Amino acid sequence: MDPSSGSTAELQSFLEQEKQKAVLNELVGKLTDVCWEKCITYAPGSKFSSSEVSCLSNCAQRYLDTSTLILRRFQNMQR
């Protein structure tokens, strides 16, 4: 058994986790940009209005649902 194979597997696992973190960070950044532009119509005060909160919540949910759907479709295409 190759003693370096354990560290190679660990490195691959670490790199995959870091890649997933980067994808998630990119998704959150895009979600923030898209929903902010759509829902915040003027400079917010100390808190968001109820309509802004509702809009941000709905926008984020739709964005995540759409991203999940697209990801699943790509995964199915690779099979």
C-alpha cells in the first residue's frame, strides 16, 4: 500500500470542500446582488420595510430554488 495515497485522498477531499465553499460564496454573492437590486428601491434606514423583507425573502427563495433545479439538471445530463 502506498503511504502517500492517504494524504492524496485527504488533499482531494480538502480541495473538493474548498471548491464547494467557493461555489457557495459565489452563489450568495450573486443572490445578494440580484435581490438587492430588485427589492431595495432607496437607501435603507435602520431596518428594512415589511415589503422589502418580503421581497428579499421571496427573491432569495426563488433564486435558490432555480439554482438547485439547474444544478440537478446538469447532474442528470452528466449521467
